[in-house]
Amino acid sequence: MTTERPLGIQLYSVRDDLGPGRLDGTLARLADMGFTHAEPFDILGDPAGLAASLRRSGLRAATAHAAIDRLDREAVLDAAETLGIGTVIVPWADPATLTDRAGVEALADAVNSASALAAGRGIRVGYHNHDFEFAQHIDGVPVYDLLVGLLDPAVVLEVDLYWAGVGGADVFELLPRLGERVRFLHVVQEREPGNDRPVLGSDTTGRLGEILPLAPSVEMPVVEVVAHHSDVFPLVERNAAYVREQVRA
């Protein structure tokens, strides 16, 4: 089953169900929920095997989380090419390294360098936020704002709505300000009980319909359910149904 518009699932959401003998079944189950794309978080382990499983399921991979700023860049790009991935997204930075301007500049330099290398192979590099980029400030400026200002415009942004809100961001102000640099959104409507964090900024729960018009350059929303302690698939399916309905509206 497919949707009219692309809908991704961050595979970390189902990480316990991706092992040997389970990958094909898990990907097929996600495709049946209406997902069109999978966003892998490990593309170096067995890129050819993952590519084959994706083909069998009918899912595609347009994006992947990979620390190209720290890993073997050529290996990451080779894997991305094998999987047909057009955007490699830096998934996380150590918040302890982002406590002063020099640390933020070092991260931006690493991401920009990776972006320049990737561009030579027709691949974009992106950055995915958590909460700390908004909660931590340098000279009164959120780390995220400082970082984005230092990143080359070629570096795209994957804004995680939930984590931005937890960190204190006003998402309804942030997205229009970032403009066309925002190409992907991480979204979650329902989290597993016990996995909620205090939201210091915008609570985006149930408001995706208001948010999507603020980011018209978004190419694909990506569902991510981070922590789970039981069968995660019903939760993933409910999130998929909600997002599908919103992107159709």
C-alpha cells in the first residue's frame, strides 16, 4: 500500500526488529502501514543486504542518519550510493562539545567539509536536531541558531519537531525563519507512555496540519518513535495513520 505523498519511518523506531531473519518481515510490515520510505540509521553494516531488503519490501531510502562528520566519509557515501540515498543526515552531536563558540564552529566546519565532499557525488548532507541545541545558549543565542548560521546553505535541515519543542523552541516561529533549508521533518503524534519529556517550547502534538504550511519546502515527513518497552508496531501504525491523514489534507 502506498500513499499519495512520501511518508518515511526512521528505522530506529523498530530497531529491535531488524536483526537477521526479521528485516524483510519488518520492512514489509512497515510498507503495509503506508510508509513509502525507510530512513536507516546504520548504512555501513550491510548496505547491499539492506538495499535488497528494501527492494523486496517496495520501500525506498531517500535519507539516512549517518555521522558523516565523524565516520569514514567515503565509506558513508559509498553506502549511500548503494542504497540510492540522496541525503545523508548528521543525526547527533555531543552536547558537551557545544558549550562555546569554538565547539559549534568545529561542528559546522566538519559538516560543511562533508557536504562539499558529498556534493561531488551528487549527495546532500543534512543536520538533525535534538533538544540540547535549543536548550543550550552561547552569549544568549541558542546553539541551533548559531550552528545554522555557520552551516553552508547547501546543508539541509531535518527539524525534529518534538525535540525542538522540548528544548524550548517556538516551532511556529522557527520553521518560517529557516525557510527552504528545511527539507525533512521528524514527527511523532503519540509517544509511548513514560517517554514524554517536559515541552518547554511549542507542543506540536496534534498540530501537524498547522505546521506543514509553514515549511513548504519539506520533501517528506519522517515518523520516529524513539523509546519503546513493548510491541511498538501498533504505536507506529497509529502515528503513520495520523501523519498520512495530515499530509492528504
